[in-house]
Amino acid sequence: MRRLLAFLLVGLALYGIYWFALNRLFDAGSYRKQVAFGSVFVPYGWAYALGILLGLVLAILLYSLAYTALANRIQGRKRSPWPLFWQGVTHLFLWILILLVYYPVVQVVAASFDPTNNLFSFRRPDTGFLLLDAKVIPYVPEPSLENYAKLVEGVVLYPYQVGLLLLGGLALLGVALIGLLRRLLTPEDWMDFWQGRLLLLLTLAVFALALTLSPRQFTGQGTEAKFLLWVRNTFLISGLTGLLAVLLTATAGYAFARFRHLPGRYPVLLFFIFVQMFPGFLALVAIYYLLSRLDLLNTFTGLVLAYSGGIISFGTWVYKGYLESISPSLEEAAMVDGATRWQVFTKILLPLSAPMFVFVFLLQFVGTYSEFVLANLVLTGVESWNVGVGLRSFTTGQFQTKWGIFAAASVLGSLPILFLFYGFQQYFVSGYTAGAVKE
């Protein structure tokens, strides 16, 4: 009975596939009825795409057979070509996945060089090349930097701010050169030393520049001229939030890791896990009510305090796990020599926890840099917006969406996070793993 039922289900499925292929896939009329305005219709285009994919798989198969046969003849062995074939198919799948992931990035970058919003118009280009006409490959007839120029228009920098900018640029160039040397040569200790110093110099230069900038230095017309001010606001908010997160995480994590008999220790740790099960926007009403009663709406202070509470639960658990991987014998030896608990914490544990603190800071910085929902609720003035709220302003006008400026601002706004991940990627990896290591 089960076999009969399975046979019927398989038969129905095959008949459904046959009907769909007969009435939809091979019926050009059904396609023409669904072609959107400005689109390019290719009859049986799916068949061409599938044929190209099968051709690539066939080429991998032929290469595997030829390479394995030649290797067997030279080495006198009998190896199967199928492991090499499946490895090639896996690589093909990964490359297709990479192209699909980075394709939107290519479109956004191309749109940032298009001052006419041509990529988002319904008018179809007539170049004679299918991929350009269908806008699969971005079509930018007259690329320019006009969109980027509008974002920095009217920005006035003082001489010392120009010096900070040049100092940060030189530090970034040094980090890039050391990273290139690490790729080409065997990594050595001096590379880690100077890369860490240059990253620290870059961070200090950027935050010093952000602290010294003021809204009066942005004199351009239009909201897009305030973009660098929004970047400055985002750096201040994310940086202060990261520092406060490190302070809260260090004290809370140490208490839960070392004070084993702390009253309510286990229930509070369970509560931290329980809180992480719910998305943060569920607390928007409560946060807005508290900030309004404390008169902290449209202020960086209110947003920083709201952000800082979100990292306590996760950061405490991670730092607690990191401290538990450090032997308590270090602290006991220091206390035998006369050190107090505060001295043990500040002079022994804090220096050892520097990589973990960098990880917590970067995690909070990146998380708040791209946050939109809470910032849109708290920040209401144009001069106090962050990058996410400012980008939204480019897409809210009816029939006047500034897609080119939006794309240029997106590219520039993502560069700090890109450099941050590249420069501090070792701390991200070590931070995630260190919090899970137990002695």
C-alpha cells in the first residue's frame, strides 16, 4: 500500500512538471504577457542559461577525465576522476554564489557614477548587446564623480583637521602595505607590531577629526551636503557606545566569572540569555517613553544610552567565558604578594583582556553604525542624523528619489566598516573563539 501511494505521488509530481513545462516553459505567449515595461524578452532564455551551466559542468568533467588519465599514465596509478570532478562542480557553485552575492554591490557602485539615474529609469538602452540592454551589466553612458562631489560640497576644514586627515590617510596606507607584505612574504612579529600601531594611530586620528568637526563647517545647500556631518555623528555615537559597552562588559563579566557566590548570579545569567531571544525593536515604546521623560530625545546621549543596554547580555557572557579561560592562579599569586582585588583586575586581567575588549568595542561599533530603526525614532533634526537616517532622506521624495546620490553615499558610508573589518579581522575571529574556550 505504501509503495502504491508513493508511486501515485511520484506520478502526480512528474505529471505536474510535464504540464508546467508544456504549458509554461515552452509557451512563448505566456512569457510575453508578463514582460515588464522596459525589460528585454528572450524566448526560452532559461534554456540558454541552463545550457551554459551544463556546458560548464561538461567542461569540468572533460578536464577531470583528461587530467586524471594523464596523471595515471605518468605516475602509474589508477585514480578515479570523480573526486576531482565534484571538487570542480563545488568550486563552480561557489563562484556562482559569490557572483550573486556581490552583484548588488556592482549595481550600487555603478549607480554612484551615474548622475542621470539612468540605471533606475524605465527607458531601455539600445546598444545591441543583450546584457547591457537588459541592464544585467550596468550601463553608464557618461560616468562622472558628480554624485560624490555633491556629498562633500561646501565642507570647510581647518588646517589642523587637514593634518589629521592626512595623518589618518598615511596610517591607512601603511596598514595596506603591511597587509600586502603579509600576503607576499612570511608573516613576522614586526608586521604585527607596526600594523597594530598604525591601526591605533588611524583610529585616534579619525576620532579626533570627528570630535573637532562642527555643524557650522558644512555650508553646502541641500541635505546631501550634510552627509559627512552624518558620518561624523555616526562615529561619535558608535565610538561612545563602544567605550561604554567595554566598561559595562568588563565590570559585569568579571563579577560573574570570579564571584561564584554572588547572590542571584545564575538567575541573572539565565535572564541575559532569555533577553537575547527577543528582537530589540520590541522595546522601542519603552525606550521612547523613558527618553522623552528624561528629555533626551534628539540627543546623542539618549541614543548612546539606549544602544549600550543591548550589548550587556551578549558581552557579559563572552567576557565571562574569556575570563574563565584565564587561570585564577595568576590572581592568587598577585594577592599573595599584597595586591588588592582592584589592583589584580586593573593591572593583570585588563591588560590580558585587551583583545577581548577590542572585539567587544568593534562588535558594538559595527552594530550601531548601520542601525536605523532606533536612530530614526530618537534623532529628529537634520544636523543630528546618522548615516542610516540620512540615507533614507534620499529616497523619500515622490518622483524625485536621488538614486545616484543615494548610491554614492552608500559606497562612502560603507568604506569605514570595510576598512574596520580588514584591519581588525584578527580580533573578530579571536574574540568569537576566545569567549568559548574553557580551561
